[in-house]
Amino acid sequence: MLRIWFYLTILFMGLAVSGCAGHSSSPMSNNPTPSPTPTPPPSVGPVNSPTVITLGAGQSISGNDITVSAPASGTAPNAQALGATTDSAGSADNTGTIVTRGSVVTVLLFGPGLSGNMLVSISGPSDIGISQIQSIQSRTGTPGVAFQATVAGNAALGARTVVLQSPNGDITTFTGGLEVQ
């Protein structure tokens, strides 16, 4: 054991000596090359450690601006399939759908936690009207939401995101799933 410690000590000392090369200038050189000035990092100063505050619903604390929201629903909303129809039957899939300018369609969204009591919005300009929001269910039992979308005749072309927000504040989106053509 002593022999292993001795070898490790010699090895460590050898590494320490070889790592301490330092800086020297050559006596033959009258104009030493200046070393470049290091560029300071973009932010200066220490990074503050986070302050963790643990609270329960309804508790208060002084000196901090904290809002503790009520617990979210048991099943988080998750928009998984989107489609559109002009009659009483329709389908939806995970790639979304296309709607045309000047059309009135029923948009269908399916996924866990979706219901007709959600707020519905569509990203982009205000050229798609939303009305008649209601709860639906797929043939396989997946919950969903349906709403009437009135697409303006001069609606901006391109993909839109459908945003659904439950009464308790949970949000789900179907990103780029409603394309105006």
C-alpha cells in the first residue's frame, strides 16, 4: 500500500511540476510578443443562486411576489388530432387540415382533456371567426371540441395554430394544424 501511495505521489508531483511551466521571455528577443487581451464574457458578475420558496394553495409570504394557482385538472388537455368538415360527419388526424378562403367549416379537435367549455383562439390575423364551441366525442371515445370557423374571403394564407384553454388555465395547442389556402 505504501508503494502505491509513493508512486501516486511521484506521479502527482511530476504532473504538478510539468503543469507549472509559467511564462518566460527569451534573452535574445528585445521585442517580446504581447499576449492578446482576453475578451470579457458578455455578462459580468456572479450568477445568483435561485431562491426556492415552497408554498401550498392559499398560503402567503411577505417580501416576495408569488401567486400560487389552484391545482390543474387531473387530465391535462392535449390536442392530438385536428380536422374540418362541412357536414355532420368528419374526421381528424395528427397532421391537421386545410381550409379555404371564404369558407365556413366545423373544426374538430380530439385528445385527452378537451371539452366544449374551453376558450378557443386561432393565431395570426383576426380573419377567422370562431363560434358554436361544443363538446364532441370520437367513435373510439376520445373527447374533443368542435367549433364553427368562418374564414374571411381575404384571410391571410398559411398555417395557423389553434389554442385551447380550459377554465382552470391549462393550455394546449395544435401548432400549424389549420392551414388557410
